[in-house]
Amino acid sequence: MNFEELKCFQKVYQLKSMNRAAKELFLTAQGVGRIINKLENELNARFFVRSVKGMEPTRSAEILYEHSQELLDKFSIINAAIQQENERENKLTLHCARGSLNALSFDGLAHFIEDHKEIEISWSEMPNDEVKNSIYMRQANAGLVIGKTNLEDVDEVFIARRETKVLIYEGHPLYMKEVITPADLANERIVILNQKYQIFHEFNHYCEQNNISPKIVGLTEDSHLLYKLCQSGQGLGIILDFSVDAFDMKKLKMIPLETPIYWDVYLIYPHSNELLQQVEWLENYLLSCNKKR
């Protein structure tokens, strides 16, 4: 039994479907089935029974599920402790929510890396919740996230605020408006970054709060494609104010929402971080860069 197998079991238990679990885990249904069979053989138990409602968990599955998150947390903490023990003291690992570096200033991070060649710095992008979890589990020295976390034993520092706006093409009835209301968006066609990006979840929350149901006709991971879709009249773009800096805005307008959706970027790190000095240098650097924006 390993970390990935337990995560797979959890997903099947939660969704009551091997096919849906496979889709979310980017596996095949056959692969998920093999993992469940392996766990059943290891523990000499049957975990799921097929029914018209899906994969119904047995009592054995309920017992494993009750303890599975505790096991996963322990696996992660042990692995992180071993990795940190093996790493040199001058290595800094930064995990970033998708889009957070663009929201700040990637040049700022690049300059920080250049100015601190004595530190071996590595960074990677991932979904917002994964960054939070990686810092909580001590899998990285610091992270950039969207929104406050309020995680136990994790320090967080506000770095910068960005604002969600609506990208509208010339000729659309809303093109001449100064601000966009929720009612304006109620029946509009929308293009937006996909579920891997926090803006997607923030916008859906905004729609729920305002009881509107715009039609999302385009989901992408590419801001340039979103821009092109909007430019060609496929829909209105839900974007962040910095995301069109490099684009030609001829015949396009970026209009604020009447009730703003803010994108607050925080630097987070474990309270007992052994590399606190390096993280403080990074914090000061990011704060300095973003005061100028």
C-alpha cells in the first residue's frame, strides 16, 4: 500500500465510481480497478459492491476510509522530513499557484534568483489548493497562493492585489459600459481559464452569490487563446487585470465588475521553517517589486 493507491481508494469511495475516479486522477478505469484489487488482496477484504447507485462501499471500506487521510498525512510528513534532511541548507523550493507569478512580477523572481546565486532555487506551478497542501505538509519551503489560507502552523504575508475584469469586444451591447453588473452577465457567453486556475472557482462563486447562470462556452489554459476567442466574438472573457498586458487591445475593452472579484496573492511558509532567512529575503524582494506596480 502506498500514497497513490490510498488516494485512488479515497476517490473511488467519494465518487462511488471507478470511471469518474479514473477521470479525475488521469488514469484508466482498468488501472483504478487494478489498484483497488491490489488493496483488497493486501488487506484480505472486499471494499466495493456494484449496485444501481454505483460502487457501494462495504464496512471494510468505511474503516479504511476513516483512517486513510491520517495515513496519507503521516506519509507526506515523513517523506517531507526525509527530503529536507537530504537537501542542502542552501536549497529553496517554491510552489506557486497557477497565474500567481504573472500576477506579481516574474522578473522579480528572476532577479531574486540572479541576486542570490548562493541559494539553489527551484519553483513549480500547480493548482492553488495543492500549493496550500504542499506547504502544510512541509513539501516546499514557501508558496504563492491566492487568498488567505488560515492554515495551522503556516505563516502568510499579503504581497499584492489584482482584480478580475471582463474583456469585451467592440460591437457587443456591453462595450460602452463603465462597469459590469451581475445582471449584465446573466445570459452571456463566457470564456475563462479552466478549473486548474483559481479565477475559474472565484467566478463560479461570484455567479452563485449573485444567482446568475452565464453560459461558459470556452475553457482554456492559455490566456492568449482566451484573448483570441473574445476578439473573434465567441464570448466575453473573464480575466485578471494583468493578463492582457502583452496583447493588442484594439477593438477590445477591459471593464471592471461593479462588485469586484479581487485576487489577493499571499506568500506562505511553515512557521518552523528551517530556511526562514532565505524565505524572508524572498518576501522582502516580492514586496519591494510589487510596491512599484
